[in-house]
Amino acid sequence: MSSTPSRDTADSSMSFRELAEVEFWAEHAEAAGHPRSYVSTESLDGPVFSVGTSTRSGMHQVVDISARPTEDHPRATPPTEAECAVLRSAVRTVLDLVGHETGSARTQVALTTRGPRIARLQLGEVQKDVTE
């Protein structure tokens, strides 16, 4: 039996440190007029999923979820229903945290054994990820 936990049983909470880092980024990126794009500096293990959203009046609608191949997970497999629920919750939480009120967003989330981690967040006009 493997000691690696099932993807469905991973902790669904995000770390306070990570949320604080994303919140800090959002406040300073807006004030400095920087592009609305965040990339994690943490090395993330686990499968990565790209989540597209459309937001109107602060209400975030998930429009697509797709698996992303990584070096550790070259065969990207679609998320399970449980993983989709975790992904939707994590993405909506981070979009609320950064004050995203309207427009599209693309968020890459790694499902680690420590729970979901935001790998990348891009706000504004974004296109669906294309894997070559």
C-alpha cells in the first residue's frame, strides 16, 4: 500500500502564509500599477490545475478547469468531483481576498498533500491555457 495520500483526501485548506502573501501582492500591485499577475515563489508538489473564472459584481463563476502537465505529473489527469470542489473553493477564496470584482481570471492551483496552493494568478483579460 502506498504512503502517498489519495488526491481526494488532501487537506482542503490554504495556508495563512500563502493567503497573506497573495493579499500583500494584490495591495502593492494595484498601488504600483503593476500587471495583475502573481506567481508563487514556493516549490509546489502535486498535480496542477488551471481554473478559468468570469466575475461580475464580485460573483465568481468557474467557467473551466483543466489539468496541467508538470515535470512530476507529465500525464495530466482530469480532476475528480472532490478535487473540483476544492479547486472552486480555493479560487473563489483567493479572488475575494484580492478584491477581484469584475472580469476574467486564470488561476493555477497545485493540489499538494498540505492542501491547495496557488501557483499562479492572472487577473484581467486572459485566454484559456494552451498546452503544446
